[in-house]
Amino acid sequence: MRLHRTSIDPTLWRRRFEVPLIIGAVLYLVAYSIQVTSHPGPAASRFLEGIVWGVWCLFLVDYLVSLLSAPSRGRWFIRHLHELVILLLPMLRPLRLLRLIPLLRVLNRSGGDALRGHIVLYVISAMTVLGYAGALAVLDVEQDAPGATIVTLPDALWWALTTVTSVGYGDYYPVTGAGRLVAAGLMIGGIGVLSAVTAAFASWLVENVGTARAEAEATASDTRMQDQLTSVSLQIDTLTRQLAHGSHPRHDSED
Amino acid sequence: MRLHRTSIDPTLWRRRFEVPLIIGAVLYLVAYSIQVTSHPGPAASRFLEGIVWGVWCLFLVDYLVSLLSAPSRGRWFIRHLHELVILLLPMLRPLRLLRLIPLLRVLNRSGGDALRGHIVLYVISAMTVLGYAGALAVLDVEQDAPGATIVTLPDALWWALTTVTSVGYGDYYPVTGAGRLVAAGLMIGGIGVLSAVTAAFASWLVENVGTARAEAEATASDTRMQDQLTSVSLQIDTLTRQLAHGSHPRHDSED
Amino acid sequence: MRLHRTSIDPTLWRRRFEVPLIIGAVLYLVAYSIQVTSHPGPAASRFLEGIVWGVWCLFLVDYLVSLLSAPSRGRWFIRHLHELVILLLPMLRPLRLLRLIPLLRVLNRSGGDALRGHIVLYVISAMTVLGYAGALAVLDVEQDAPGATIVTLPDALWWALTTVTSVGYGDYYPVTGAGRLVAAGLMIGGIGVLSAVTAAFASWLVENVGTARAEAEATASDTRMQDQLTSVSLQIDTLTRQLAHGSHPRHDSED
Amino acid sequence: MRLHRTSIDPTLWRRRFEVPLIIGAVLYLVAYSIQVTSHPGPAASRFLEGIVWGVWCLFLVDYLVSLLSAPSRGRWFIRHLHELVILLLPMLRPLRLLRLIPLLRVLNRSGGDALRGHIVLYVISAMTVLGYAGALAVLDVEQDAPGATIVTLPDALWWALTTVTSVGYGDYYPVTGAGRLVAAGLMIGGIGVLSAVTAAFASWLVENVGTARAEAEATASDTRMQDQLTSVSLQIDTLTRQLAHGSHPRHDSED
């Protein structure tokens, strides 16, 4: 089907580029963590910024290759518009909170199949990464704000946990607008995790408990019908044999 | 069926009146937002009040046309009694908090089909509007109350978010009876959102994962039965051919 | 089946005793509300206590009649052991918090059928009554406790709402052991409400969305099989007609 | 299949060792409760520590016997690796919080079947034990921490309840890293309980409400097909009888 458009096979590319992207995402996260938590000097800062931009270029290359190797480039562009937004938004300085979103692309890749286990695994791993990234981002914007309660990384992680699980003790909470936007993302993500786990559990139960009885009934009904078909087949066999051994044996004996 | 009752076609009316109602609802929300947040002077206040009442008249006209063009007016009146309540309640001064409820009618219209995606979209968009409206309403009644914590629009929006997602940090909470009633609505709405998202996810999983195995089994059983039917059909074919080529060929050769 | 055990028909009794039980439950709730909130004088207190015990006797009579008119008294006694516990526990003075539990029996009656709508209606109405009863009970035990935050009925109702919906702002919370036990009941009840609403929604979606495709496929498969059966039937018809119009017409013409 | 590997029958062992393990788990919990709450003297402390290690040995024996009596020891070892981790972790002094995890093994045993009721029962009983164990563990690490709010067992239990149900008033919350890790476990466990209860409810509703209509339709379709099969069978009967009573009676009469 996908003949002679480009020389790159998309599936092969995907498989080969998986590992560099994951390594890049981890580097990205580490560099951002150091930037936020330890206020590095100018040299270290420039080095960390270099890593962040290097990984960003990696994601850009992956995006461009995926676009160029798609069978229909226009349709791929429309369907993956959100990836372009994810890629371009972190370039704006005030939106540097969104820098961590490209990580979601790597996670989404590994959870490719639509199987129940993969969905739960994807949702939970996405929330773990998002929870950590959210904690970092909130710490980034809150730590110097007046009246802020979230000023250390352990507190930020603890706050992210109470937010994602919707417990919300209220011992820590964001006070800036940007921090509250991150919180909104974590809250909505928490609802997603709860939904996904519950739905996967429910679907598993429906499949394993609920349909057992229905299947047994369906099988019983099928068996009844197959028995009837077998007896019809035997009837025709009898009839055929009857015709073969003299056209009408019983009639003959009645003569 | 709906012959010569009125000259207005209800579906055509619905489609044509959609856009004015949406514009009206947005105006309504903007006018109410300004009234609540910026304490306008008497002239501006009268102008905003005019918009609110103008939009209310729009909703009244839509209600009356829908009623008059219904095939059975009595049944429509009974079934849409809640729309009358929604329309009449905001006329009472102390119930001006309910002014924003008519907006739900517009949202419900666009989510007409009973499809899973539409339900989730309706529930989420309804909660977004209700969350904003709830924040406005709570701000309206709380901002001048003694001991109130919710006194600015950003705080009210943040409070509405923590309430709908059931996180409830407790950094902001209503202290007046009216504010608590609005909070009750947001809490119940939040349970509805969580339920709808989870249920839609579960139903999608049941449809796509759970039934795959059951369908495969059903197909296998069907194939077995169709094979049996085909062999019965072939048996009859053989029998027919046997009868056609001399009544009993095998019997003849035995002679 | 249930011949000559007692002269009372259980279903008739159930239907006739429904209304007195509901009226009794409402009286019970009103009397308890007044006892808790307005610290009545000794005369009024004795009157209210009389109502509470009168309604208790009503529930006792209902229990005894149901027991005596059951087809198998022993089995009914075992299966309805929880009703005996519910009936006897409020007699102990320190457990007067449990006085309101008999109300659940009335609610359970009206929700007899196992239909989805009835379950949701039962769960929601049970939680409304339990929420009110829980607020009263918490107020009863907390209002005189040192360091208590829940000291008025509106605050108690607001606290019950934030607890059932699992929002938990933390502006009000019980500080006594008894109050915390009531809170535990409300929290567990809240989980029940959320579960019931979500499950009912999910089951409705599965029934209306999920099975539509499966049914269409099953119908298509059935139609295929019925067509095959019809063609087999026609084959036999042809064969029969062939035998009737001269045993082997085609063979004859070949001669 | 499992011929002459060891002389111990695994199922028999499981059934016989159930009661000692449960007694051991209860002793374990009691000894740990006393250690945490009442700061016992050196003699009592040594006695309690003896119980804890004695029960630990019991769990070790059970692990070893299960391993040795498994049909394929290697596969059993891989599949039950988490049990080894559960067994070895509490040996490290700083991880004594994890001492209570072996209790989960006993609970998991009794909930062997994959039935809906068993799952819910297992999840709820596991959460009850985990909630109590979590309260103990948090009290253990928090009671001497500066600025701690959880310093008595009732407060710890109340905190565990508000955490598992995700209410989170915020009147009590852990302040140490270890306490927050325990809290994370309780929060995640709470999501599990909510999911399990909702999923079990949903699957029960789907089975009892949703499939009733589908089954009725399937039965109707099956009946139609069986009727068709019966009429085909009757056609062949008629044909056979026709052949038996003179080859072509109607043809004869036409002569």
C-alpha cells in the first residue's frame, strides 16, 4: 500500500527511535529537576539548558520523520496536531512549565495496543511521570511566591500525591495562578486514573463473571441446534440408503 | 403524523434557534460576570440587567415555540416541566443565583444523541459552565459575608475546581447558606462527571476488549453450524442427483 | 404453597403497613431533630421520647408480623437477623445514635425490584436520609464536646455533605469517638453512592451502546443461517415435487 | 501430573496451615500494636519481639513448603517473587513498617476464587487490615516527630479512615517521609477499594439487567431457527413416507 513515498519505513523507525526518545525524556526530567531544585550557577545552568534544548531537538526530529514517512502527510498532520502544539508550546518562555509534556509522547508509544492492561499501565505510568513533573512545575512557580506553602521538593511531591488521589488534606496547596493551573491538570489526571482503573476492573469482571452464564446458555442452545441438524442429516442418510437398496423395500414386503 | 397543528416545524426551529440561544447564553454569562465582579455604576448596572432580561425573554420565546409546535402539547408540557421551573425560578430576586441554569438547556440541545462520546462531552462541558457559574454565584453571595474566604473571582474559580474534583483542600470554602447550596450542586455535579467518564470508559472497554473473545467463540459456533447445514444441503443434492440418473444406480450395479 | 400457617397474608400486610411505617419514620426523625437541636424542657422532652418509643413499637410490630407470617419462620429469622439487631440496638442508652437506622427498613421496602433505576433511587434516598440522620447524630454527640467545631444544625448538615461527597474541606470535622464513628458511616455510604451511580451509568451505556454492534452481527449471522435453512427446505421441496411428477423426469427425457 | 516430587500434597498443606497462619497474623498485629502504642519495658519488649519473629518464622516455613511442594519449583519461584520480597524486607531494621505486609498473604489465600463477591470481600478485608496496620505504622514513625499531629492510636485510626476514603479533612496528616509513604499506600489502596466496589456493582448490574433483553432476543432467534429445523425434518419425514408407500402415489393416481 505505502509504496515509494519516502525511503523510511515508519514502523522500523518507531522501533529504532524508541530507546533514544526514552533516554532523552529521562535526561530532560533530570535536567529540569536540577534546574528547579538546586538553583545552579551560570555555567551549570547553561549546560542543563543545553540538555533540555538537545532533547527538544530529538523530539522535533522524531516528529518530522513521522510526518514525512506517513502514507498520507496531510491526514497525519491533522490527526497529530496536538503533537505539534506539545512541541511548540515549551518554546515560549512563560510556558516553560509545559516542557515536560513531550514525555507523554514516549509513554503513549509503548502503550500502543488497545488492550485493557496496556491502558491501565499507560494511565498509571503517565500519572506517575505527570505527578513528578507537576510537583517540579509547581515547585518552580511557587517556591519564590509570597505566602507559598510548597517550597521544597518532598513537600511538592507529597502535595502532588494528595492532589492526584483527590484526598486534599490542605496542609499544602498552590497560591499562584500558574501553580493552580498545574493543580487542575493533576486533579483531572487523577479522575482519569480512577476512571481507567475502575473501568478496567469492571470490564475484566464483566468478561470473566458476567458472560460465563450467558456463554453456557448460548452453548446449550447451540448444542440443541447441532443435535437437531445431526438428526436431520441422519434422516436424509436413511432416505438415501432406502433408495439405494431397492427403491421401496417396505413397500415390497407389503406386496 | 404531526399534520396541520401549527405552521412551525419543530426540528427546523430547533436548528435555526440554536445559534441565537448560544450567543444569548454567552452574553448572559458575561453580563452576570461583570455584575458580580466589578460592582458597576447605576447606568452600566441597568444596561447589564437589560441584557440578562433580554436573554431571559429569548429563552421564554424558545420555550413557548417548542411547546406550541409539539405534536402533543399536554405531554410535552408534563415532560418538560423542569424547563418551566428553570425559566420561572430566576424571576424571584433571592433566587438570582439560579439565573445561570438556562444555559444548561443550550448544552443539552447540542448533546442530543445518546452516544457515549456525546454524553461525556455534554457532562464535561456542562460541568465547565456550571463550575464557572458556580464560582460566580458563590462569589456573588460570599464576597460581602463576614468571615468569608472566597472574595475574588480567581479564588472562586480555584475553589470551584477543588470542589468539583472532590479534592477539597479547605483553603477556601463557603460560609453562607446560599454559598453552601451552590457548593452542594458542584459536589453532586462532580460525582456525575466522575461517574460519566468512568462509565463511558468501562463501556468502551467492555465493547472493545470483553466481547472480542465472546464474538470469536460465537463465530466459531456459527461456522460449525453453517458447515453442518452445507453438508446437509450437499446430502440432499446427492440424493436428488441419484434420483435423476436412474432411480437407484448402486442397486442396479449390484444386480 | 403457603397454606394455613397464619391468617395474615404477608404481601397484603406489607402493602397496608407501608404508609404507617413511613409516617412513623418521619415522626421519628422530627422528634429526634427537636431533641437534638432545641434542648426541650422536661415535659416536651417526655412527649418527644414518647413519640420515639411509639414509632419503635410500630417497627417492632412490623417485625413480629413479618416473622410470624413468613412461610418458613426459622429461615426468615436467620435471613433477617440484621433487622433484629437494628431493632434492638437503639434500646441501649449509649447507642441512641443508632435510633435512626430503622428508617432504612422503610426505604428498602419501596425499592423492592432489582432494577437499575430502583437501586440508584434507593441508594440516593438512603444517603439523603442517612446524611440528615448523620448530621443530627454528630451534632448530638459533638455539640457539648470540648474543642468541637460542629455545634449548629446547618454546620452539621454542611459537614455531612462534604463528608458524603468525599470533598472534606476540613472547616468542620468531628472530634469525639462517637462522632467519628458516624463520620465513618457517612464516608462508606458516600463510596456506596458513587459506586451505585457509576455502575448504573456504566450498565446503561453497556446495554444501549456496547451491545448494539454485537446484536447487529449476531442478527446478520442468524439471517445467514436462516437463509441457508430456507434453501435446504426448498431443495427438499424440489425433490418431493420431482418424485411426485413421475419418479425421474430428467432421466426419462435422457432416454 | 505432579508425580513423586515430594511427599507433601500442596492443597492439603494449604488447608491445614490456614488456621495457624491466621492465628499468627493476629498475634503479629497484637504484638506490634502493643509495641507501638504502650512503649513496653525491656522484658515485655523482648517478649513481643519474640512473638513477631516467631510468626515471621511461621510465614517462612509456609513459603518454603509451598516452594518445595510446587510441581515446577522454578516457575513457582518466579511467579511468587513478590512473596519472597514481602518476607525478606521486614528483616531490615528501617523497614520495620513493612512487617505487617505478610498479613496480606493470609487474606489472599481465603479469597482464592475469582468470583465477584470474593474480590470485593478480599479488597475490603485487605483494606481494613491495611488501614489498621497503616494507622499503627504512621503512629510508630510520627509520634516522636517534631510538629506531628498524629500522636495517639485513635487519631491515627481516624486519619487512616479519612485517607482511605479520600475525604482528607486535613485535621491530621503525616509530616515525616516514612509517614507519607504509608499514606501513599493507603491512598492507592483507597482507590483500589472504590474501583473494586464500583466494578463489582457494575458487573452485577450488567449481568442482571443489561443482558436480560439481549438473552430474550437471542432466545427468540434460536426458537425461530429450531422451528425451521423441525419443519425441514418433517418435510424429509413426509418424503420418506411417500417413498415407502409406493414410490410415487400421486403420479399413479394421475395415470
